[in-house]
Amino acid sequence: MKTRLCPPFTPAQAADLYRCLLADVLEESARAARGLDLDAVLAVDPPEAGAALAAASPPGFRTVAQGGGELGGRMTRVAREAAAAGAPVVLLRGSDSPALSVSTLREGILALAETDVAISPDRDGGYGLVALGPRALLVGTRPPGLFDHRMSTPSVLDDTRAEATRLGLRCRTISPGFDIDAVGDLRRLEEARRANPELPCRRTLAFLDENAGCWR
């Protein structure tokens, strides 16, 4: 639930907003998987939510547990297990970046022809997408790995880059995006819609329109 949006939203509204965000992200990710020949995997935490989320996911998704521990460790675990299952590249995206499109996911994959790690940075010092090539999967998922630092901080992008350098991995940024954490991010989403009426987040935008009196 998006607790940093309470207020202006009530806890129930914030939970509804997150459901819209997740549904939009899963729909666009499923479209990307079909178009880019990727496996669609939903990494769930806590694990007991897996069955309900699997039932609500678009066709073709496989649900796995993130496992316990800090976010960085869970990201490492999901990437390592995907590589062990034969994935040549892995893309990890967040569930709260609704404007992240198939084109950015494609850009991340193409960037891996020339780098080991490709990152779509957010405005708050983090990132909404990280693409890992074969060397990153081999080196970056062994402890201490690429994500073995504090996550969800204003320095997380710089920290991940520093870890990549330490591990001898090439790292580059691709087209930036933004996640939804505060009211200012809702306004950015409105601006993005004006620039591109075809944004891939129809549920989220409909929720914001229906609850405009709370935040506009």
C-alpha cells in the first residue's frame, strides 16, 4: 500500500491505487513478454499472497516467492534463480512505475549488447528497471553482489553503480522514468499523459480521475 500518499488519500484509497498500479504494470509487462520473447514472472512478497496474485495476473505469468530479507537480497535471489533456470538476461522492474513502457524494456535488452547492467533511473535517485546481462548474472548475484546495499534510498542508483564498478561490470543508464511515491509523482503522471495520451496505465489514470478532489 502507498502509505506515503496518506494523506491526501485514505488508507483504503491508497490500497486501491496500488491495486491499479500493479494491474497496469502486469498488463504492460505481459505485453512486453509477448513482444520481446521474455518469460513473465511475478516475484511475490509475502509468499502467502502468491495464489491470489497469480489468479489476478494476466495469462502467461509464473509466480515465484521473493524470499525473506531486505529488498536487495530478494532482488539478487530472484535474478540468481532465473539465471539458474537458463535465462540469458533478466529484467527486474518495480510495481509502482506505471509509465514504464515496452519501448523502455526493449531499450534495456538492446543495451545489454554493449554493457552488463542497464538501468532506467527515477527522479528520486532510484530506478524502476534494471536489466542484467550474462556477466552481471554470473558475477553480480554472488555475495557480495550487485544489490548488497541499502535500497529505497536517494542514493540507490549511485550505490548500484558503485557495486557494478567494484565487480568489474559495465553499467549504463537508459531512458529515465519515475515511480509513484508522493503527490508530486501523481502530477508528473498527469504531465506524462498530456504528452502521451497512450500511456500504458489506464486503471491508474482512471483512479486518479475518479479521486481528483483528493489530490489535485
